[in-house]
Amino acid sequence: MTTHAPSRIEAFIDARPFTAFQRTLLILCFLVVAIDGFDTAAIGFLAPAIRAEWHVAAAAMAPLFGAGLFGLMTGALVFGPLADRFGRKTLLVATTAFFGLASLASMLAPDLQALVVLRFLTGLGLGGAMPNAITLTSEYCPRQRRSGLVTLMFCGFTIGSALGGLASAQLLPVVGWRGVLALGGILPLLLVPVLALRLPESLRFLVARQRPQAQVLAIARRLDPALPDSHRFVPDAASAASPVRELFRGGMLGGTLLLWATFFASLLIVYLVSSWTPTLLANIGVPLQRAALVTTMFQVGGTVGAIALGRLMDRFDPYRVLGLSYLCAAGFILLCATSAASTGMLAAAIFGVGFCVSGSQVGVNALSAAYYPTSSRATGVSWSNAVGRCGSVLGSMAGGSMLAMNLGFQAIFSSLAVPAVIAAAALTLMGVLSRRRARAGGLAPAGAER
């Protein structure tokens, strides 16, 4: 009988073709983040109907946007470390069920205050689901295709956002805002049993946690049916006592802080544009249907950008690719600010912003999953998203505050060029630090899988 030397999960996955089993996992995680995107876009289009029913001012809607995003931030902070302790699949299934129930309950809200609380609870579940979908996908992708596949999966968010905007505009006159929220709850609840039955636990997590080899082999044979019973896997690296502490140890600190700065600046732009563009366009006389189409171009651009940038990240230095993309985003943002008079030009400029900002944000998610080791990966991705959610809360709240200050479309959009430049600078500096670390200590560059 042939004796096989123990292998690491990373090398095992890298040495094999991408299978139908991995494609199924990618599709299921795609659906989870698509529902998040649907929820994010829908609330922006439901806001005018909610205002009309409860007779509240536009500025009073800011807490509604902020509550969901604050829930996302809290969920990411709480559920990331739990996923590194109890498993990615376990937390992904539980949080998907939770946000489905909370969204379904939102349709029964009697007033704005109750809806704000329920939106927080919905965000809490979403905040735990999305980072675990990113982490699980990353851990089943071969290194040479990882950025492209993770960004492809995360296109679910931008596609879900586009469908959320279009569906909300079309369904709102038929079922009302409560019906759209009900749909946002039913979809994840239908997905939960499929996730529970078809989604595997992370092989890297199982090996790192020293789960029985029989359990590991049962999943590994979905990637290689010929794997013998004698085959053994060893952890990629020693597990950290505290996944949170590992984010800041040694050379990880600088990269962690720069990732956080990028997430913060990027999601500030994404959520201000997603939440307030329909209202801003309505204020300058653009009809709701046309505003929906213009705003949808942001999500379409994000989808195209995510796919294109993901492929470029697999071929070239990902820091340079994403840094240049955010710099181009600043130019498109300024073009938006000066194009309000032409719907066609504005739609093209919004597409460019989506390509460069939403597309890059997807790439940064892939970068964060590759940057951290198995023992703290879910925590690293989740906490980066949590800091990013602080930016999204600020972006959503700032939209209402700037409207209350009587700032117009041009002033509000022009201000978004600043965080785009900040994101470009943070990624450029992170690339410099990564290359210095690689030269100084013979370490893998930050962002390379370990």
C-alpha cells in the first residue's frame, strides 16, 4: 500500500481543477450576498413611500438607513470571531435565517421607530452572513484563480442591488413597501435549508480545529474522489489563541489599519450613492423610473468592474490595480457632479463610479480574505467589513445631513472624490509595505495566501 505524506489543504486545493462541488459553493454564497445587495438597494427606493405613509421629512429617514448599517457593523464585529471558533458554515446558515426573519417582521412595523429597530436586527444578521460567505468562498478557491472567483461570487451583491432597485421601483405600486420587505425576508428563508444541506464546512477550519480526519476526508473526496483512507491533512499554520489579537501582531498591524481605511472610504461612497441617489435625482426633477435606471447603472458598473478587476488582480499586483481604480473613481465622481443636466451622460458617469468603486470594493474583500491566515481569516474579513460599515453609516447619515443643509446634487457628489483618493492612497501604501516585508524577511507579500 502506498503511503501518502501529509498535505496542507491549500496545496491540496491548488493542485486540483475547480470542480462542480466548488461551483455549487460559489453559487450558494453568491445568492447570500445577492440578498444583501437586494436589501441594501431596496430600502433607498422604499424611503419615499415610507415617508408618504408616515408623513416624515427626508432628513428623518437617515436613522432608518443608519440603523441597518449599524446592525451590519455590529454583526460583523460579533460573528467574525465566532466563525473562527465555531465554523464558517454554522454562522452563515444561522445569520441568513436571522436576517430573513427580521426582514419579514419589518413588514409589520407600526411606525418609523419600530422599523428602525427591525432594520438594525436585519443588518445584524446580514453583517454576519456576508463576511462568512467571502471567507468560505476564498478558502475553497485555488490560489491562481482566487481573486477572480471571489470577486465573481461577490458580484451577487451588485447584481442583487441592481435587481433590488428595479424590483422595488416596479413592485412598489403593486404591493407597497411592506410587500417588498416581505420579499426580502422570504428569499433568505427559502435559501436556508439549501445552505444547510449543500454547503460544506471549511476544510481549512476543520483541519485547523483538529476535527476527525474522517470528517475532513468526506469533504475532501468531493474535490478528489480517489483520495485514499490513509491520506492525512495538517494545518496550514498554528491556530492563534485569539483571532482578534492576531490582526494586530507583528507585521499584520500596518496592513490591517490600511485595509480598514480602504473599507471605510470605499463603503462611504457605495452607501451614500446607493441610499441617496434616487432622492437626489428626484429633488432635481428626475422621475422615479428614470432615477431607478440611472442608479441601477451604478450596480451594473460594479458588476462589470468586479469581474474585470478580479481578473486583473490575478495577473498583476492587486494593490496597484485597485489603487489606480479608486483614483479613476475620483474622476468619474467629479464627472457625475457636472452631468446632472444630461441623463445619458450622468448614467455613463454613474456606471464609471460603480465600475471603479463597487468593483474595487469587491476586490478589496478578496484581498482581505487572502491577507489573513486561516485561524483569523473570518475575523479579519468581518472586522474589515465592520470598519467599512462605519463608513457606510457615515455615508448614509451624511446624505440626510447634507440635504438638511440644502446642499445640492453637485456639491454632495463632488465631496465623494475625497474618500476615493484616500482609498487609492491607502492601497498604494499597503502595496509598498507588502513589498518591503517580502524583501526584508523572506515572507509572503501581504495579500498572498499563507
